Amino acid sequence: MFLDYVWVFIVGGAVCLIGQVLINLTKMSAARILVIFLLLGVLLEAIGVFEPIKEFAKAGVTIPIIGFGGNLAKGAIEGAESRGLIGAVTGGLQTAAAGVAGAIFVGFVVAVFAKSKTKK
């Protein structure tokens, strides 16, 4: 069990390290890097590699934006198989709805209690 935590930390840290290296060594914006990670998750799910990685790395790969991309792709694939084109469009949204709603709620709560400051 302890080894699971170690692997989660290593894989999640590696994902963050790659993102930080891209920020420091390239002129790419953080938004572009997030989109690349999201699309990487979609690609890994589409080719069937995300599930074995998820079984090994657990939250180390599902918590970052890569996991969100994989979740969207998984829902779209399942929706397309069961309901065709409409399912492909709505399936990803259905699987990711709880995470998006949670992020919006937490963002609202933080915005209510935090004092914003203007950049100088």
C-alpha cells in the first residue's frame, strides 16, 4: 500500500515536472501546455493505453488535466458506441460533469472568501 503512494507521487510529480520544464524552457503559455496535456489524455485513452497507466499510477495520472482528457475521451467513446454521433458529443460531458461542477463550486467558495488583488 505504501508503494502505491510512492508511485502516485512519482508519476504526478513527473507530470508536473514536465509542465514546469515546458514553462521554463519554451515560450509556450500555461494555457497551451494545459491543452497539450488534455489532448495527451485524450490520445492515451483513444489508443487504449490510459487504463493500464491509470491502474499503475492511480491518482498520479488521474488528478492532473491528463486524467480529465482521458475521462472525456472515455465518455465520448462509450457514448458513440451506445448512441452514435449524439452519444459521442454528450458522452464526454456526462462523464466529466461531476468534476466540472465540483471545480466551479470550489472556485465560487474560494472567490467568496478570498480577497482579490490587482496585478501591478
